[in-house]
Amino acid sequence: MAFSSPTLWSRRGMLAIALAGLGVAPSRRARAGALRFDPIFLELPFGQKASVLRIANDDPAPSVLQMRLFSWTQQGDTDSLNPTPDLVVSPPIATLAPTSQQIVRLFLRRPAGESERYYRLLVEQLPPPPSGRAGIAVAINASLPVIIDTADRGSAGLEWQSEGIAGNLLVLRARNPGTRYLRINWLAAVLPDGRRLRGQPVAENPYLLPGAERHWHLPLPRGLATHGPVQLLARTSSGMKTTELASLL
């Protein structure tokens, strides 16, 4: 099962929420349509076997939710989800009354090992039954990261390499050689003439898991010289990281 999504998304014709996306720092709480999630990032420290998620329904109508857990891997710019027995979610289906709150618990069945493990909790709002009135009922969905820590937690790394220019875009490849996940919240390049350009991730998901690679695009102004050093500034979950490229090519 493959997906490409922000941390949260809505398909009710509203603006998508991408709190962990480019240039937006994630918060512990998030809102998607009439649903609120707290937290939006679940992390189980080493030795902890359970975690709690609170979902609030601000809608004047009841909401039926289905919760499912998947293992999470990355291959290039694609995220893959697969069913997993490692975690259990309770309850798997819940009905939230108007302006009510639901406590969802995650239980770890497979003990933590020597490397971090990565999962996604998919919260899907089931459409209500047909009411006989005209209109389209489309559900809200959320995809929340679930991280299982190791004893030493490890550390993330970030390496950049230029893959050349395609049209007016500089293609960059980011790699995480570390042992812990990394989230790239924001990327900018400082050109030799002092101009600063903002980067855009090819994949909508801003996370970079250990050993994974992701591509970013930097829109380049016309007539830009390709020689001279370029400084990359990345604001990440591990702090600000600076990398210097010898040139754009």
C-alpha cells in the first residue's frame, strides 16, 4: 500500500493541513475539518508499551472513525504502508458524539529492538449513510507518525548532493545516513550573489527515515551562473543544518 500525504489532510474542499510540511513547524495538536488530534506525532520511548491519542469532534453531527496501523518504510520519494501485527489500536472503530472526545490507545506487541521502528496510524472518517439530499459525503483522513525509540535513541544525519538542473529547477538529493528519523521543515539555498531561494520537496511527506533518500527542487532565476559555492540551510527536527555545495552542477 503506497501513499503520499502531509501529516494531515482533508478532502472536503478545504485547504489541506500540512503542519509538518515545508516552512511550518509542527505542533502537538492539529485540526482537520471538524476533528482535532492531540498529539499528531506519537513516540514511544524505550521501555514504554502504550501511547494515548485524543480525538475531539467539533462537528454538530456524530462522526464514525476507523483506526488502522501500518508499518512505514520509504523507497526514494515514495512512502509505503503495510499491515503490521507489531501494534494494536483500541478501539479500532469509534463513534464520536457531537462535541465529544475519544481516547485511542496504542499498545506495543513487539518489544523495541536495536533500531528505531516506524509506523503510521491512519484515522479514517467513515461517510454517513445517504440522507436522500443532494450532495457528496467525503470523509476526512489523517495519517499520524508512530515512532518506537531505542535505548540510545541514535542520531539523524543529513547529506545533500546536486543532481543537476532540469529546466529551471535545481534537483537536490537528501540522504539520512544516521540511525534516527529526520524531518526537514524548511530548506533554502544561499547563492554566490547572496540571493536566497526556497526549496520544495518532491514528496509531500517531509520525513527522511534512516538510510532513505528524498529529492528536493530549487526554482532557479533566469540567467543564473552555475559556478560558485552554494550554501544549503535546512531547518530540521534535529536543528538547523548547513551544507555547502561547490556549485549548482
